[in-house]
Amino acid sequence: MNRRAFEIASWAALVAGALSAAAALVATILGVLALTGSIAYPVEVRLGPLSFQSGISMPVTLQADVCQDADISAQDSASDCFNFFMHPDEGTWGNASDRQQDADVRPTSATLAGAAELATTGGWSPLVAVLVARNVIGLAILSGMLLLLWRLLATAATGRVFGSRAVQYLRGIGWLIVAGSLAMPALNHFASASQLGYSIEAFGIGPNLAPLDSAGYPGGINIAHLAIGGLILLVAEVFRYGARIEAEHRLTV
């Protein structure tokens, strides 16, 4: 039963890895066409009844304090803080237009993060090249991990869990996670819009969107992802030790 489950999981990983590799290839082709002026983002490709959309985006953030008091009747006046209030369940808001934070836990600030979808005019652009490269690298790393997982699960389905090949596959997955956790924040920071010479302008009263660059490399590294990669490398060493013990046991028998 376990081997059957490993076989099904391995085929699922293979399909997912192949789809990720195909997406990376398509993203590369579309990126080259966009950088040579043949097309412009966003792109929509139709293959019969199927359609495929591709675009580029940049991370943005919106950060502001939360209002501690406000007049809800002043709907047209701009505010430099978020009107987001918390009240105790037993409290009554009343009919007054004034609102004040009166719960035992009060919001003080908020940071919202998302992506700004970009449109291009076609032709060479360093920012477009970087964004396309970031997407392709991310898809390539994902595809590599899934294909290594496919081989690992296929090996486990044969009953050779502790073996040199399983160790190699685990190491590959671990190193890909580590590489991705180091490379992507560096790319986001050193090749961001501001680093490439674009001036970002935000105006008007109230909270404004701002580009979300990596918080000073290497400060923007995701420690959790790095730790997961290190943990997988540690598990690979456990598998290597198990493979050596199994080999010694076979020689003894």
C-alpha cells in the first residue's frame, strides 16, 4: 500500500514539475519577444479553447497608522490614517459621529502588501528583463524541486529509501531551497525599480503605495525558507548514514 502511494505521489510530482518547466519555458519565450519589441505585457495567448495570460508585476506596500479617533460623518475629508476601529462586544457604538478606539486591544498601524500589475510599451527595458528573469528563475527552481521530488518518491516506491540516489535527490532539493531563499531577495533588492533608475512618485493626502523592496540585503532573506533548506540537507545526511548502515548490514549478512 505504501509503495502504491509513493508511485501515485511520484507521478503527481512529475506532472507538476513538467508543468512548471513548461511555464518557465513559455515565460522565457514571451520575455524575449517582449524585450525585442514583438509583443508587450500583459500578454494573452490563445490555443483553441484554451487561453494563457502572462504579465509582470512589482511588489508594493501600503503602510499607515490606524486612527485612534475619527468623525464618521466626514466622509469626503482625506485621512492620513486607516479608519479601522475595534470595540468590546458589550460596548455600544452609539449614534454619535465620533469614534474612538475603546477595546482592550487596539490597532495602531497596518502594513498591506500586494503587487502592482505593469504594462509595457515593448522593447528593451532593464526592469522588464529583471522581472522576467525573476519569474523564470522562480519557476525553474520550483520545477527542479518537483522533479527531484519525483525521483525521490519513485526511488522510495521501489523500496530503496536509504540509498545513495535518495541522498542525492534530498540534497538537490535542499540546495535548491537554499539557493532560492538567497537569490530571490538579492534580485528583488539589487534589481528593483528604484535601483534601476526609476523614480517612484506618490502624491495626495492619505496613505500612498510604495515599492516593496527587499529590506536591505541580506536583511530581506526569508529565514524560514533558509531553515527549511538546511533541515532537508540535515535529513539527507541522516539518509546517508542510514544507507551506510544498511550497506554494512548487507555485507555482514
